[in-house]
Amino acid sequence: MSDNRNGAGGPLRAHLVGHEKAAQTLRKCWAEQRLHHAWCLSGPKGIGKATLAWQFAYFLLERGGSGGHGKASLFGEALPVEVPESITIDQDSQLFRRLQAGTHGNLMVVERGLDPKSGRARSEIIVDDVRRLSQFYSKTAAEEGWRIAIIDSADELNRNASNALLKTLEEPPDRSILLLIAHSPGRLLATIRSRCQDLPLLPLSERQTRNVLAHYYPDLAEAEAKGLAVLAEGAPGLAISLAGEGGLDLYGRMVELLAALPSIPTSRLFALVDDIAPRDQPDRPLFFAGLLRNWLGRAIRARVVGVEPYEVVAGEGDQQARLLAAMPLDRWIEVWEKMGRLISRTEALNLDRRQLVFGLFRTMESALAS
């Protein structure tokens, strides 16, 4: 948990891509003075939910105490406020610099804190993190205007933290707003969901994903950008991470190893895991795990709809066809679902990431051997 620094995957991003309708909903509610005190921004990981949350926080803080109230008319009533068509972020403004530096007193971010014993991020948001949120809302506002909190992500709240958050939701202070980022809103307590206004976000198109990627990696070759966008499946945050983590190289090595199925030599699997999971980057195998499951998912979807899957690596289509022909499609769907459960369990319980990679490959081997 951090009191007010940007915990949404890097600096405040000045441009929002693909979620204009959701952003307009928030701005319209503000202008019409019917802004709900809690919003759940839901959708797959990496599609821009945190970007939207931070941009709307900027929008509110920039307007200080206006809160959607227009100037008074001749007869005293407040005139309606025009709904802005977009959020314009001035990167040279003092507000932008303060948000970048994490020094604005009216903004707080709740996220997984560090475990003092291991020095690594905890696997969940604990009750002490949420109690600081209650203190933030209960004290007098540090500055004029809204008090805003972003929870990134609400999926990571443990039971006690969820119950503590529920108390805040039941008695929201005036001129406060809580923005919950939820990759899997079904994991939240029903009582929390019922007190939030749901704002679902959809994955971006391939073109939109490539536009975001080009902003951060303008020198990427066309084929590389296309491959990363395909692998990200509408999640530009994942595309950016894959570009920074050498995702295309990892993917190529994965496809090469899959060619050995139904029996992968243990020595080759160990060599790959050693390369993708250095001891100083314990979370890197999760990228690889996602790539492996997505590879199978794309193959299944292509078979269901009767199209040829796009080849990020030359020849992978033949490999996908060979494996899908070796077992009924419903069995492959079961394997894909089991792989998802293994990944989720590893993240939720903070289990060994290296063992996760072994487990995913062995799951495919076992299915083919049965």
C-alpha cells in the first residue's frame, strides 16, 4: 500500500485509448452532480482500467471544489455544467507533477504492501492497508476538493481487508470517491459489489493495442508490434510488459519446446525455466505462463470458429493443428481451464513460479498420455 504514489503500473499516462465511452460516463455523472461514491472498473488485466482511474482522479483534482456545480444564474440556482468531451492532461502543470511524485494530499492508492520478512510484495492486500484508507477518509481533507482513493486491485483484498473496506463503503464521507480496479469482479464480496457502480471495460482492438504499444516502443518493427498485439489479446499493458520482458523471444522458445510434445525432455524444460526465471525476477515466469495458456486458447478458438490462427512464429500453426488432432476438443478445453486454475492459485497463494511453468507443461503431457 502506498499513501498517494502512482501504483497503477508506472507514471500517470496522458492519453487514454479505447475507453472513451466509460470515461464519458464518469465525466457526465460529475457534471450532473450524480457521481456515485464508489465505482468498480472491471475487465481483464492490462486493458487500461488503472489508466482510466488515474485520469479521472486528475480530472477531479484539477477542478478542485467545483464538483459539477455551475455558476449561479440570476435567480440563484446553479446552471448545468457542460460535459467535457475528453480529459485534457497538461503534462507541464503542477498537478501532473504532483501526481507523478505522489505528493497530492487528496489522493491515496491502496495496493499490496511489502512483506517485512521477505522484502517482496505480499500476495494480497491486508486489513492494515485498508485501515489506513479509513484514516485517510476520516481526517480533514488536506486540500480543497475531492478526496480520492484507488484500490489496485480489489481482487487482491483478503477477507479481513474486504470487511474493513465494506465499513467505509457503508458510511462514505462527503466529497469522496473510491475507484476499485477489479480484474475478476466475481471474486469480490457481493456486499462490496452491491455498493459500487459497475463500469465494465472491454479489451482493446488489435489496432488500438498497437497504437498504445507504439507510444512506448516507437522503434518496434511492424512484425514485432503485430506479434505483441496478438499475444496481448486486447491488453496493451500486457503488450508493453511483453515488449520489456523479451516476450517474443520467450514465445519463440516456447513454441520450439512445444514441438517436442507429447514428451518434452526434462533437460530442455529445465534449461528453459532457468532462462525465463532468474532468481532476481521471481514474477517473470508468470509472463511465460500466460503466453503458454494463451497459445492453447488461441488454437482452440481458431478451431471452434473454423479459421487459421495467426502465426506469431513461423510453423506454430502446424504444431497447434497437430496437438488439437491428438485429442478431442473438449479435453483441450479442460486442459486450458486447468492451466488457468494453476496460474490463479499460484498468484493467489504466492507459490513457486518456477514450479508453475513445470506444472503447465506436465499438464499438457499428462492429458496427451491419458
